[in-house]
Amino acid sequence: VLESLIHSIEYYSMQEYIAELIKEIPYGLKNYPYWLERLVNRIFNDEAYLMEFKKNMHLIPQEDMIQLLDLVAKESEHHQGLCNELKKELLETAEN
């Protein structure tokens, strides 16, 4: 089911996809964290999607974004460095 969902939502434009996903992150962390992690993992594997995500990640409440990045880092060793980099950017932005 998850793979079918992923392929269905990827037909939307990158901007629409990222905007809608970002809106769902707080709810998704509580109700479907595994699916959310898989969706974000795919975003992190595509440079264009990752750049769009980074441009909009400030729209996510900081505590939810950190929780999401911790989840992705836990589930994907490959993305641990990226998650740490994004957390650092979030914290630096919050300080300014």
C-alpha cells in the first residue's frame, strides 16, 4: 500500500508535494511515523526535492522538524549526516 501511495503522490508537482507533506508532518509524526519517514527518505534521495524541502523546512514547528530528523537518522544510516546538518541549520536560524 505504501509504495502505491508514494507513486501516486509523486505525480504532483514537486512544490505541491513538498508543501502538502510539510503541512502533514506534525500529524504524521503522531499517527503514521513510519510512512512519513519513508516519504522524507525519498525526498532526501533526490537533490531537487531536498532543496525544495530545505527552502520550506522553516514552516514546520522546530520541535516537530527535529523529531522528524531524529526519526529519519535512526532509520537511515545513510542520511544521518544530512539530518545533523539540517538540525544545525534549524538551530542556527532559530538563534538569529
